[in-house]
Amino acid sequence: MAGGSGSVRTLGELLERRAAERGDETFFRYQDAAYSYADLDSRANAIANELVSNGVTAGDAVCLYMYNRPEYLYAVFALAKIGAIAAPVDTRFTGETLAYVLSATDADIVVLDADTESAYEAVRNETSTVGTEFFAGEGGPDGPYRDFDQLLAGDGSAPPDADVGGADTCSVIYVQRYRRTHPQGVALPHYSYVNTGRESCRDLLDLTRDDCIFTTLPFYSSYPMQMGVAGALSSGAEFTFEKQFDCGRFWERIRQYDATVFLYLGRMLSVLYNQEERRRDDENPVAYAVGHGFGFGSDETMIANFERRFGVTVLEAYGITPSATLATSNRPGDRRLGSVGKPVGHAEIRIVDGDDWEVPTGETGEILIRPTAPNAMFRGFDGDDELTVEVCRNQWIHTNDVGYVDDDGYLYFVASKTNTIHLGRVAGRISSLEIETVIDTHPAVRESAVFGVSAGDDDEAIKAVVVPEEGARLSPIDVSEHCEKQLTYHKLPRYVEIREDLPRSPSGKVRKDRLGDTASANVWDRQRGYDLNR
């Protein structure tokens, strides 16, 4: 097992300790270049000192609006050494949402790159606080932007004199988990990075300097930073990353970097599995795929098939940004397919009803989380005390997710509350994702959105909005008959609507709240004379 992080409480301290121990050894790789611990530490020192000389102090925020690149890591660690706050901005944010987030951070400085420059330019005059703009990488335009490399002019031999503690905010990450018009800023303390990194990669996975963690996940998310970057520093493993997910080159990069662990989210596993099979699929160095996002909907058969084909053990976990990425996890030698594991050391979980009373084992309800150690989870929502109180009511973090716990303490994720449908006391809550998965297997379907619409009292009926493949002919009855073959009766959609596209938020999520109409002539109702083949 890798050496312990001792009394380290901040991200800057964690890097400095590793740099002192391992100096010129490679810490991370990007594309075809290698960067040592000393490289990262000295560049972070230089940038930190230069920022201080330009007036940045503890508590100031700096926006990072760029894709994964080495400069991202330099900036994060530089800010950590000052006690300033990294404010990563989702690269999918554009327009009014981007302008809102840039202003909400109250940041004077923003760092962007060639891939985000046009979106930033479109709202540049709408940001109320930004005064200094740095451009990272090649392709910087002439004009108002300063070259990021100018920040490297600072003294790289030592960090600035700053009093930074584990309780201080390290980052504010903007998410759209709760029902608000705009994204909410989750304030994560320094110790949450150190702790999640240690628990995930050192304590749970037992990684050492012989391991290599690979990710294509965006750095604006807490997951690759806490489990990837901080996890590698805590365990001594090497860290490798790419600009973004490229399924066609994924395994090629895995082999090139000799990666033993990769991090996934969302449908990444599904996308990889759906690629054409190759004879060498299982000839790769990966031992574990670790993630949460339920790319297979926690489907045991699909996970088993993925493991068999690629020779990889999948360890599904669960957590949200406020819980510092991780709350439960399957472990090597202690996992249950279909579950997302048991609570990790810094977390307790509880399953409750609508009034926050705990439900019996095996019954579904909202997943609540709370920390078992100080500063291990978020500090609250930046600038929104009302939401902090609401989400943390009764001394538990309310996740807006639905799940249940079995007799052995394994947690099973069902769906986000926004992706569950309440059919009444008999049928209970069902997952809309299960129905969407079935509909999406129809060869004429490009994508679908399934959700609940009011059916009187507190009960809901199922509505499916379906987008056909370009040029395909698809009717609501086609959709209904397809569902009949694969779903039980109570999970069949009552309403089906065919549309050309689905409305989406700036982060790419489907806006199901805009699809609830059932009175339109375009909406087919199964109860109006259609006979099921039951």
C-alpha cells in the first residue's frame, strides 16, 4: 500500500509533499508529454506568486473555462497554494447560463482556450466582474487576452506565504442538480479533495506507484480532480488524461499509457461496449473501471458482459458533488453486481420517505448522505444560504436521487427523482431510464424521454416523447407495441408523442419539464381505444 498522507489537509500541501519525495519522477502524462511532480509544483508556485503580485488573495475566485490541458492543473494548484478558489466552468455552458456563472463567481480573472473562446466572446460584455483574461495554449487571438505563459514569470522555487487550511474553500463547482433556474455553486473544502483521493485510490483500491489512473472526464467536474488527480497524489500512482472522451481511441490510449484504472461516468461503458468487437479487446492493462453514472443502469448482465469482453472489473460507486464525489462504492473483493456498493469511510447514508422518515430495508426512497468527518463534504452552496438550508435539512444532504439498501448494506441506485415516476402505492416508483432504454432499442428511434405526468391525486401516468432516426417512419403505436414485448404492463407508456427533437439545457440535459403536455392533438393516448396484447 502507498504511503499515508499524514497530517496533510490541503491540496497544495499534498502536491508539495509528493514533489519533495519524488521530484523528477513522472506524475502525469498528457498526449505524448510527461510532467514530473517537480514540474507541476514549480509551475504552480510560479503562477501563484505571479497572481499574488497581481492582487489575487485568499478567497478570491478565478474562473477556468477551458478543456482538459496541463494549464488547468497548474492553475488549480496555484490557486490552492494561495487559498484562492478555483471556479471551473462547464464547457457546455454558453449564452445566458455562461454569463450567469461567470458573474456569480465574482471572479476578476478568467482563463480560456481556443475551444471556448467563441462562446466566451459572445457573452464577454455581459459579465459584470471579469477584468483580466488569460488565454491558454495555441491559437490565442490578438487583442484583449493575455498569454497564460506570462503567469509562469513568477518565482517557482517556493509558494507564496499563505495560511490555507483544510476547511477553506478549494473550489466552487456549478451543477444543475436541484430545481433552480440557474446552476448552483457547490463549495468544496480542501480536505474533501485530500480525503476523497486517499479513500478512493489508496484505501479502497490499494493503488501504488506501479499503477496508472486514466481519465477523459472533464476537469470542471469534481470526479476526475478528486478521485483522479488527488487520488493519484495520495496513492503515488501516475495520472494520465485526455482532452475529452474519444471512444475510437480509448483503448489505444489505455495501452499507450499502460493504465491500470480508468474513471467513467454516464454512458461511457455503454458507448465502449457498443463499438465493434475486436480480437484484442481483452488485451489491455486495466484492472478496474471505477465510476458512477450507471452507464448500464446497473444492469448486472451488461456489466458482466463488459467485464468478460474487456477483461476489466467494474466497480460501480455513487456520490454527488456535495458529497465530495463519493458516498458508496463497490470494492475489490467486496462487490455486488447491480449495486453501487457500501458507504465509504467519510459517509453515512439513509433512505427516507417524503417526510424524511427512514424506510424499511428494501424499500425505495430518497437517498440522504452526511459526513462522518469534518470538512469531508461540501461547505454549502456559494451565495445561496436558502438552498443550503433546504438541501441539508434535518442534518442530512438530500440528493434528489431514489434508491434502496439491501439486508447486507449495499445501496442500489434507482434513478434521480426527476427520472422516476410515481404510479401509486401498489406499483410505487419506477425508473424512467428503464423505459427509455427499451424504447431506444427500436431501430427507428434516435432518442427518447420518459417521465411522469399528473394522473390525479399524487399519482402519475407515463409519457414517452420519442425522436425518430432521420428519414425513419415511426408511429406511437409502433412505440407502444415495441414496449409491450419487453416491459410489464404497469410500465407501459400511456401517452406517446413523436417529435423532431428534444429541448435541452445548456449542459445538454433534456428539459422534461417542457414536454408534459397531454392535451395536444399530437399526443397519443393508449386509453383511447387501443387494445393491448396482454
